[in-house]
Amino acid sequence: MPALASHRKPRTRVRSTTPAVGLTTAALAGVTLLSTQSATAAPASPKPSIEDVQKKVDDLYRQAGTATQQYNQAKEASAAQRGKVDALLDEVAKRADKLNDARRTLGNYAAAQYRTGSIAPSATFFLADDPQSYFDQNQLMARMAGRQQKAVTDFRTQQAAASKKRAEATKSLETLTESQATLRTSKENVQKKLGEARAMLSKLTAEEKARLAALERKKEAEAKRKAEELARQQAAAKAEADRKAEEAAKQAGTGGDTGTATGSDSSATTKADKVLTFARAQLGKPYVWGATGPSSYDCSGLTQAAWKAAGVDIPRTTWDQVEIGTRIATADLQPGDLVFFYDDISHVGIYKGDGMMIHAPKPGANVREESIYYMPIYGSVRPA
């Protein structure tokens, strides 16, 4: 049967323009909104001034100096703990040898008793050739029993001692692990602060770098002016002290000889000369944080090495160095004295006279002479 034709009227499609109008309206609204937001958005942060950059960079270097001292402190603690752990491990090994010796002795007695078995005293008496041999044998067995008891006691003593040393070694190893973790953290902090300082400097234009250099020269000139003033004050004070000493000598009838120093003063002068001779020989060598020479130094590494050259051992960090010797006022500084800087005592230099010092300044700089007024002074000490 043939298929019937469809009598349904085709549906006419009508294209509506409403969505397009809606989209256009939305787009216009979006543009208007963005324009409004752009107009009302807060302006970008102004670029910091060169003075602000200088202050920030100096602060970052100071923080890096503090982190360097923390690194030095952690490194010393780690090294000391490593030595303690090594000594304890050696002791543990020795105790283990003694324990093994006691164990072998005890084992020998146990084996002998197993081989011979145990016989009742009455049976031993009847089996003996004569009563005297029984008593001799009984006395020998008593002595052997005493030795066995001593072997047991020795074994228990060595076992307890070995256990104690193992516990001490385990605890020391845990402390060493903590020291090494602190060491890693301090190292990361130094690298972070130095990285931030370098990043700030790298963003400066050539003109800004020139302006920053001009600020540094101005800062150095002011510090040098203060050093010269201190030198004049110290020279005047020395001249006055010499004059009074000469007058006192004349009154005492000694002919005014003021050139004789006491043995203590002579010894201190000799040490100071050695300190400065060593320090001058390091001029031009690079600052490297954590370094103690001979090719590079950080600030406290240089001071420690210089005083060691004079036969005086001083601690590694600025925080420990400031606690030694005698505290000295800035006006009374003498060559060889140590001058410390910043409230956190994160830097140190060697006074050379006339308001100047020799120090290892910061990363990117070399050991050099500089005014002690280049940084805020915390205090000074005379190590010996």
C-alpha cells in the first residue's frame, strides 16, 4: 500500500534578535563597569625613594649579619656535639668489648658445669680417695663458685654500663640532629636576606644606582669626619696625660722620664701590634659569611683570627666576643680593641686608632679600613 502524503503544514522558523540585543547590552554594561572600576581603583604604590632603598638594603644586610652569627653559633654547637657523640660512640664500643669478655667468661663457666655435671657433696665424700682430698676438692670448688659469682657480677656491671652509654649516645645524637637543623635554618635565613638585598639593587636604574652611590659617599664622609674628631680628642687627652705624668715625675725627682711602660702595658701593646699586623695583612680579602680564613672572612671570623695570631683565643660569634675582656668607652679605645655595632651586636671590627677600624664589612665587599662611625656603635671591649 502506498505511503500517504503528510498534510502537516511545515513550521516556519523565525530568527529572533532579542538575544543579540541582550548580549550587546551586557557587553556595554561590562565595559561601563570596567571603566568605572578602573577610574575608582586605588593608584599603584609609589616607587620607593633612593633613601628608602638605601635604608632597606642596609637593614637587609644587617639582618643577614645577624643570621650569619646564628649560623656561626649553630655550626660551633654542631661541631661540639659531633665531638661529644664520637667520644660516646667510642666509649660504647669499649663497653661492648668488656661486655663480650664478661659474657665469654660466664659462658666458659656454664660450659664447664654442663660437662662435669653436679654431684652431691655426700657422694663426693664417699667417692674421694681419702677425707683430705675431699676437703681439698671442696675448697677448690668453693673458690670456683666464687669466681663464677664474680663473673656473673662483672657481666651485670658491664651490661648496665653499656646500656647507660648507649642511652647517652642516643640522646647526644638527637641533640646533634637538632643542632644540624638549626644550622640549616640559619643558612637559609642568610641566603634569603642576601637574595632580597640583591633583588632590590638589581631593580635600580643606572641613574638610581649613581644616586645611591652618592648617598654612600655622603655617609662615609660624615663617618670619617666623626673619626677625625675622635682622633683629635684622643690626641689631646694623651697630651694632657703625658703632661701630668711629666709634672708628677718632676715633683718626685725622677727627671721627668715618662717613657717607661709597665710590664702589663708593654705586653698589651705587643699583643695589639700583632693583632693589627695580622689584620692589615688581610686587607682586600673578600667577605664570605661563615668564613674564618685564610682566604676570606666574615666579621667575627676576622677578629677571632687576628687575636689568635697574638696568642689569645676568643670565641667565634660577636655575641660571645662582646662578653670577654674589659669593657671600654669609645673615647678610651686603643689599637686592637674590638668595636661592636647595632643593638643586636651583629657586627664587629678591630680598632686601629684615629677613629678607624679594620673589618670585614658585608657580602660583596672586601676587608677594609673604615670609620667606626659608619655604623651605630653598641660598645667595645679589650680582649687582653
